[in-house]
Amino acid sequence: MKSSRMLLLVVLGLLVSSGAFAMFRAADLVVVPVAAATPGLNNSNWRTDLDIMNVDTVKVDVEIVFLQCCNNDNSTWFYNMANNLGGRQADGFGHIDTKLQDIPPGGAVHIDDVIKTDFGLSNTKGALLVFAYEAGTLMTTTPPGGNPKLIVVNSRSYSLGADTNGNPLTYGQEIPGLPWHDYVDINQKDRGLDHVVFTGLEEDARYRTAIGLVNISDPLTSLDVVLTLNAGDGTQIAQTTVNLYPLAHEQFDQAIINLFGKTLADAISGATLTVSMDAYISGAQTPVPALMVYCSRIDNATNDPVYLEQTFTKAFPWDCVFNGNCTSVAAGLGLSRSPVRAAPTHLRPPTLLSR
């Protein structure tokens, strides 16, 4: 009995680390794949609100790094504390929101229009790296970066407009924060973690589709990413490759037109997308190539968006998780990265001393 329980716990741990069970979103580094404060197509006006919850047992502080789009090498930006947001002035952050310090267990923080309000930026979009660590420990650990603690992050990105009476009117989508380990990994092809898929892409008079890529590798690694657009019957429509600089964020609006070379007259609907990592180049001693992907389908009339989340193609072994029948799973599935780390070592909260 004891051995079967231990096996169940081990397999559960593997599943959580692999992204196979996406409802497990708590982590010490959470990635919001896109946030914005920028005008967009069809008179849209994109904004992002952010929610952070401490699900650990001690008070936490939070540091947020904004990886700006587009075509940027953000590795130098990442380490420049003047660009980063935190709760304590003494830690050297260039942007301060005191709500991000001493968040109690079970406590939550809400930030309206985070890119404009807390970063003071406009006409921009990008990804958010949200780091959590035990309150007051950022500069006290060796190396600096604090004692990692667990948070859950959610965001809402919306187009801000007004109704006929001038009252605020928004159409928006929830974009959940993804735990750092839910990434596409070229080294895990045999385990099915080298690609993700999307359904429901559309580019016609009614809808447009945006595709976004985030390089969350170590700060010395660039990625070559292959994107394959297929019709609903499985036939290939188009394929292209995108190079991502270190810690780069890229978003392609009207992606079926601007990325894949199709036209509005092609009226593509019900398409699928497969995104994989083709290669990487790194100056790191121990490279960690890591990619996250997202899509959004937007109504052209209302700018109402629908978030399309990256999905791995491994089946979820429910019989093991819910019934404890784990022998075959342990023997053959191998869903995890090995070894599984409690916290990422390739991306730690940047500090004044960390580079």
C-alpha cells in the first residue's frame, strides 16, 4: 500500500512538471504570455489587468519583468533593475508598487492596466515574468534572488472603448499565467513536449487571429521556431520559421495574412496550428531552450477576443491520477523533464548583483 501511494505521488509530480495537467498553475515563476497598453487594429485599444495570489504559507514579495515586443533581444533589459517592477524601493527596482511586498498567505493583489499604471509605458505589448519569493529575501540569498515561493497569476486583456453614452465598455479575455515548466522543449521530442497545437484559427471578414511566441530560455539562448498552419481536413496550408532572440516576445497580428502569406480573400476558418522548436543557438554552458506560445481570435466587428491556449498532445493518464493504477504509466509514459526542479535555475529574479 505504501509503495503504491508513493508511486502515485511520484507520477503526479511528473504530470505537474510536464504541463500535462494544466490546472496546476502554481509556481514561483509564472509567465503571462502577453500584456499590453497599445492601440490595435479596427480601433481597438488594448489594456491588461493583473491578479496575483499568494498560495504559499509565508508572506511573499513579487518582482515582475516586462519582455517587450517585438524583434528585441531582451537579455540586457532583463538584468537592468531600472526596468523591473517590485514592492521594495531598497531592492533597487526602477518601478515600485508597494502592493507587491509582504503579500500574506492567501492574500491577493489586483493591478489595473499594469503596463501603463505600474510600468509607465504605452504603445507597447509583451510578456510578463512574475517571480515570487519569501518576503524580504531577494538580496539575502546566495545567489541573490530570494527563497522561491508559490503564487497563482491571472490576467485580463481587453479592448477599452465606450458605449453610445460615453460610458466605458470593454471586450476582453482571460489569459492565465503559465507555470515556468509548461514550455516547448526541443530536447523532449520522445516525450511529446517538443510541440504544441491550437485549434479554431480564423482569418476572414468576421475574425482575425494573432499568434504570439515567448522565448523563456536562459538569457543566452536564441530559438528557431517552426509554425505549421493546417486546414480542418489536416492538409497543410502554409509553414514558416521564426527566429527568436534571447528572452524575445513576438506577436503577429492578422497572422494568417502577415505570417503565412495568405489573403483575406482566402477566408480561412477552422484552421489548426502546430508550433515546434527546430533548433537553438546558445552561449550558455548549460542551455535551457524553452518556448511558450499563445493565440487569440478576435471579432472584427466588436474587437471581442478569445484566448487560445497552447496544448500538448499527450493524453492525460486519468486512471493513474484518480484510481491509483499507475504501473503502466510509470513504466512507459515518461511525461516529465528529468530531473524535475522545484524552481527554475536558468531564470532567477534579476537583482542588482545577479549578472
